[in-house]
Amino acid sequence: MGKIALLVGVSVCDMGFPPLRKARTNVEVLKRALQGTSSGFVVQTLNDPSLQDMMEAIEQLFRHREENDQVLFLFSGYGIKDVDGQLYFAAPHTALDDRGNLIRSRTMPVRFLHNVMDTSPAWRQVIIFDCCFRQTGGISPTEGETLMEDTFDHLIGDRRVILSATTYTQHLPEPDSLDAWSYTRYLAEGAATGAADIDCDGSLSVKELHYYSQRKLHVAAPDQHPQFYGSEDTANQLVLQVPSQTPTVQYRQFLEKMAQTSEIDTTEFRILSGRNTLNTFRQHLGLSPQDASEIEAQVLRPYREHQQRIQLYQELFSKLAQETE
């Protein structure tokens, strides 16, 4: 059985959209997580590839497989919903024509991806969309967001699970000044640290990784709503092994559970209740106070991000209010 991953990040396109600098970061952090654990994945990455290179790599990923292979595909970039209701994935030279219509020959249609996935011999397919979804006819901020679930429902199958960082089209990506992690970065963190191993059995499934990232973003960005679609069997299959008996992993997993039920100090970002229990457990594991403090800061990162979002959007609202006076 082979395990193959293709990670594609497209940070720019010619449609006048802001650069998605996190697209490249998503590729790199997930690559490090897969290569730094006992995942067994052979990882290929593409950053801002040409449309032809991107489509050829995706076709080879799915078609050059055996039945028992496990395939993981990440696309991080712009997903564009056009007037035909279909989804297209942007490449660096994706653009609009002089009438404002999407030049479809410069994009990858979702039906191409659907076709190569359906015709692939591989029976275990994990697809991750960490995208900023936009509409060609609905970019104006005065128009509402569009739910993407119908598109995802058409892509699922008995052997495939789809993870999406968001389920709606959006008008603007988050500002670059916001020091926030993405869905993919939390997936990578859950894998690299073993924190996503909810039952502490030393193995991680797709579902555990998704729920870890979803839980983090529920705190950091409550309006994002990551979802998974498709086969429960595929979602519950093993993705990688993680060390479950090391002190740092045990302390991290203990803190993750405490953070879900304990009171959090959102000024100093520390767990308030159960400090004596934490100190006793830390000493039992032989961790230094500094190591324990660093792990606690990592666990509580989503709370800091949430506060950053609130502060940033308050500043933006105040600025807009002043401009309209």
C-alpha cells in the first residue's frame, strides 16, 4: 500500500484579488507535519504552478495509483464560483475578460478534479480545500454569501472524504495584519504534536484531525465553520501514528481537555482552574515549568487569535465610521 500526498498552494491570480500568502504557508506546514511524523506519505508540493503543471500533477496523483493506495490532496488558494453555478480553482494566470467574465480556459474546473478522482484506482482519498471561495457575479460586499455544500456533496463518494476550511463564499480574505492560523495549520499542528489524538491510542484518523482543527477555529474564528463531507469509513481510517507516551504529548493532551472545560484568562491567556492538578501532573511527567508554559501557550493560541480578531475589526469599524462622518 502506498501513501501519496500532493499539496498545492496558489497565492496569487490575475483577477485583482488580494494575495493569499497563507496558501504557501499551508503547503509548507502540512508537508513538514507529514514528513516529520510516522505517516509514511511521499509528499509532492507545488507553489503557484502554471495551470498545466497543476492539472497534470493532479491527474498523475490520482491515476497512477493502486487500489490499496491512500491519496491525500490539498488545494489552498482561490475557489471561484461562476455564473454557471460551477466551481473553478484559480491558477496564477486566472483572469476575467474585458466584459468581467471568467476566462475558463485559465482555470481548473471542479469537474476535472471530480473525473480524475472517480476514475482513480485508489480507494482511500482525502481531499482538503483550504480556500477563499469567491463569486464572479457576487463580489460586491452588499451581496450575501453563498453556501458551498451542494458543490461538496457532488464530490463525495464511498471511498472519499472532503475536508473544507469554510462552507461559504466570502468577499475578502482575512487581513494580513491578523496573525492567525489557518485550518490547515491546525491540522498540521494536531498531527505534529499528537494533540489531535483524542482517545490517546497513538494513531490519528482523518476525522480526529478534522475535529481538532474545527475545535480550534470554533474558538479563534467562530464564523468559519469547517466541515467534512463523505464516507465515515474513510474518515475513520488511520492516517498516521503519533507518539502517545512521551511527556510532552501526554501533557499537551491533558491541557487540551482542560481548556475545553476550564475558565480561561483572556488577558494573560492561561488556564485559571486546576492549576494545582496541572503542576502535579507536570512534575509527575518530569517537565520543566518553562516547557509546560510553552505548551500551554500553544494550546491557548486560538483564544489569543480571537482577541486579535475582535480588536482588529473594532479598529476597522472605527476607521470606516470616521470616514463616513
